[in-house]
Amino acid sequence: MKHLSVVAAMALLAACSQQDQAPAAPAQAGKGPPPPPPYQMRPEAPTGNRLAGGDGKTLFEYHCGYCHLTGGMGTNLLTKQRMMAGETPEKGLLANRADLTADYVKQVVRMGKNAMPPQTRVDLTDAELDAVAIYLGRAK
Amino acid sequence: MKLVTPPRVSPQQFDAAMQAMAGVVGKDWVMASDADRDAYADAYAPGPQEQWPAGAAVAPASVEEVQAIVRLANEHKVPLWPVARGKNLGYGTAAPRMAGSVVLDLGRMNRILELDEKLAYCVVEPGVGFFDLYEEIQRRKLPLWMSVPGNAWGSVIGNALEHGIGYTPYGLHARNLCGIEAVLPDGDLVRTGMGAMKDNPAWHLFPMSYGPTFDLAFTQSNLGVVTKAGVWLQPAPESSLELVFDIPNAEDVSWVVDTIAPLKISGLIDQNVFIPSWLGKMVLKGQRKDFWDKPSAIPEWRVQELLKEHKLGYWQVALRLYGEEPVVKAKAEIIKAAMARNLKARAAEHWWHTGDPINAYETTMGIPSAVPLQMSDWIGGRGAHMGFSPVVPATGKHVAEQMQRSRKIIDSFDVDFYASFTIGGRFANNVNMLMFDRDQPQQIETIKQLFNALIEETAKAGYGEYRTHLGWMDRVADTFDFNQNALRRFTEKVKDALDPNGIIAPGKQGIWPSAYRDSAKEGRA
């Protein structure tokens, strides 16, 4: 498992998260990894005053979705990391995590972590970050 | 990061300037805390981020606000560093060349103003990212394709202004710009091309002005702040075919270029053809330590083992054709016959037809993705990369010599060799990717020395870079030495005439206004 390639892991994850679509054919031994996932659309840009925050889920998907939806760069790296920690591949999606605290989310967003650069207040305002941190920060 | 003010500006004067700018954009869009300065630093800096510190950042929401900020910058003698979305990763991110400059973050100006299906173009503001434009095209179900760079997190306009390159028929992104609106250093507003006439509907269609044409003068430039631009898009083709050739040996790149470049120049191949070496595939398969656990460069015998184990050629050419199926088929036969002169193995063929799904990583079909940035994980830790990117003529001889030259230098520093060539027409763009861990000072020192050696030796051979990181902008500018750097002298004359206070992006690409020319020696890597 440790050496499962990222491509295979992310394709596996894509298969896991497409329950509403036709089931993907199971990967067969010797035939290589399943195909890469389709592009996942983000929600439309939230309207209104960005300084007032908004719906955490929508804000997360819109502002963080470049990397943290299915098939994104952050999801791929986290999938590998979580699987090496003995967890299931769908934990590579931040939206499936139950171990993040709101403060931790805020810290990583503003300070960056490993491959992730820090996000400015134009990328995500403080009020938007508060909403995203509440949405993702399910651990107490 | 603590406050560093621009030259000759006291903290009190700087604060007064920020308060004046807050009067334009609102206090929440003036970002001047230590944490804000950290967020606008170069996340991939080779060495301490404090080498290129922003004083603050200001985020206007409209052209009028940009004009007002530029006028205040003149009044307070506080220089601005405009960024579109600030995702110029590997080249400085959003950080300014001159310490204390205020980042003019245009990320809030993110409207798609026009999207024309019939004439295949859009008009966008600088804050519009590749993802935003792609999704808007999908929502409106328009038969238009984009060209995207490897990291598509950034801005459509910003990438084009930085001379970014993609891998479609529209891959020379600066060439897709048609009709620019820019705020000049004195706050005046200008429109180029047919846009110089009020409400001219051909503004974003005819690529020249009546008289001198200045569009490209605003690229890699500090002559103005681009606030909107027309960008040409590719009409969606009826079908597309990808031909994947595995090329066994390093020296084969010579015949590959001599085979492909003539077909590109003749127009039979219309995309920019990307020729990455094997390491481009390996970085997605795991981390370096999984394949070679020593700090020294991966030796040739191990490279050969890895190629065998992973069934990789030294190079892989994934060539894509676009258009009506019979045309694509006919082109494919010509390409396959040409490649067969030197290659026994047949190409893998992947057809696509209108209506077929497209996966999230099809860069050659204009799908935006940030996944290529995963390579930063190859090194582990806080991985980062820089690209050494000279341009050479698209002939086997020039390409092979360039590869041998850079490989010899990179080998002598005991660093992994990870090269690619992109055939964009009559030229090939060579990117030598240098990866490092931001927490390993020795690695960073090696990479910096290596970078200097590459610039020097490549210039001696007669070639220059197309783009570079903040810390090398002056050194690379020095290499463009015809008639004692006549082009730089010309640009600096223009700069001084347009921007006597030097407040727009001092030092950008080695162009210093006289007001700050004495700062040119600072901030060199």
C-alpha cells in the first residue's frame, strides 16, 4: 500500500466519490491504474459582500476547490499521506475529515503547509476563512 | 514579516500612504500586518523570504480605484508591484523585486466582461483565473477551448503578461492578447489597438494599432497596470487525437526535434509540442527517496534501471492533433511516417470526439489543473522549484548542444537533471527544473550557484532566458548585451519618461527607473 502510486490513489478516490455516476469498472490487476477523474466544477462564485463571509461549504468549494476537490493537487497529496497513515483514500478530501479543528484550518490557510503556499486576504477574507474553518473544523 | 519601507520613505510616511489608499479601497483591502506581508512573500523563495519583502498590499476593485491608487503612489512616492492573482510560482509568486513595494493585488477585479462564441475570444479582468474562465465556458456550454499553463491556479491575463506557455494551438499566451486597457504610471488610462477609438467593436479582433503597437510593451513590463484585455480562444474542435511516442534515449531528442519542428512550422502540427524527460513522469509516482535515497544526483545506471522498471522512455512526446476527423487522420499518418524513420515502436493513439468526457488532467485540451505542482512533493518537506529556461532555435543541433551544456553543468553540481523542450514554432523552449527543499540551506546554496553558472555558460554560448525569478532578473537582463545592453537603455528611457517617480514595479525584468536605480544591486539571489 505504501508504494501505491499517487495516480492510482487519486483515481481510486475519484471512483469512490462518484457514487451518483455510472460505476467505474474495477481496476484489473496488470492493466495499470484506472483513468484519471473528470474535471469537477466548483459552485458559482458567491455573490455579496466578501467581508461578511457566507456559507462555509460553498466558500470552501469555490476558493479552495482549485486543489481540494476530487482530483485536485492538494487532494492527491493528502490522499497519499492519509493512506500511508492507514486511513481510507476518501480522507484525502478535506470535506471528509473529522480530525481538523477550526484553528488548525485557519493556521494552515494563512501560514501554508508543505506544498501549499499561504493564502492572502484577497484569496480568502477573514470572514470567509471563519466560515470555511467552521465548515471543515469538525474536531473539537 | 516586519515592515520594510521603500527607499526614502519613513514608517510614518508609509502609514500615511496606506491610510490615503484605504480612503480609496476601504481599510479592509489595505493589508499591512506582519501576517499579510508573510502571505505576499515568495512562498518558493530560494533562501529567506525576507529577501523580497512587500511593505503591504492594496486590492482595488475597479479601474477607477487603480487610477486613484496610482496617483496616490506618485504623491506619496510609494512604489507599487502589480500582480493579477499573484500565483507566479517559481518566479517570485506575488513578491516585489524591490523591498518595501506595495503589492497592487488585482485579484478582486475578476469579471468576465465578454465571451464571444462566434469570433472565439473573451475580454477579462486580471483577477479572472483559468478555472473561472473554464467553468464559465462550461456553464454557458460554449464551443470554446482555452490554453492553460502547467500551473493553472493563476490569472489568464497575468500568465499571458508573463509570457506563459501552454500546450495547445494557442499556447503562446502573450500572442493571444488582443487589445489591452492599461493605467499608465501617471494615472491616465489608455486602450491599445482599435480600442484607441471609443466603442470600436474590432478592439479585440485586429491585433495592431494605427501607428506603433504597444500591446506587448505591457508584458513583463513596468510601463503600466493592465486592467483588462481581450484574449483569443480556440474554437472547440470536432475531434482530437493524441499520439504518444516513447523515445528511448537522451540523445534521440535531436532527431525528434528535427522531425517535429518542420511539421510545426509548416502548420501541419498546430499545438506547442511538449517533450518532457522521464523525470516528469516519475515525480507523479512518488517521492525521490522511494527511488533514490541519497542526496547525490541519481546516477545514470539507476536512471536506466528506473526507465526499465517503469517502462518509460527517456523522453515522452504526447502529440495532439485537433480538427475534423478526416483531417486529423491524414495528419496523423504523415506524423507517424515521419517518426517511423527513426523509431520502430508505434505510437499509442487516443481519440476524442465531441461529447466524449475529458479528464481533469488534459492540459493539451485546455483543462485547468494545479496538479503539475505536485512535483514539489518529490523532494519532500517544503518542496519548491525554479526553472532555468533558455530559448534555442528548433533544430536538433541547437537543442542537443543546449541539453549537453546544461546537463554537464547540472551534473557537476551533483543535482538531478530534469529537462523539457517545448517546440513553439521556430524555437524550442528549454526548461531545466531545479527542485529543492526550502528548509535545507545547503541545497538552496547549491541551486543558487548552479543557477548562476547556467545563466553565465548559456549566455556565453549565445542564448538567453525567456523568464526568470526576481532574484535573477538583473543578472539575466545583463546577458542581453547587444550594443552595451541597448534594449535595456531604451526601455529605461521610456520608463523614465512615463514614470518619473518610478512608482510602477521598479526593477521588473531588470528595468530600473532612475528614481530607484541605486536599489538595483539589492535583492539579487
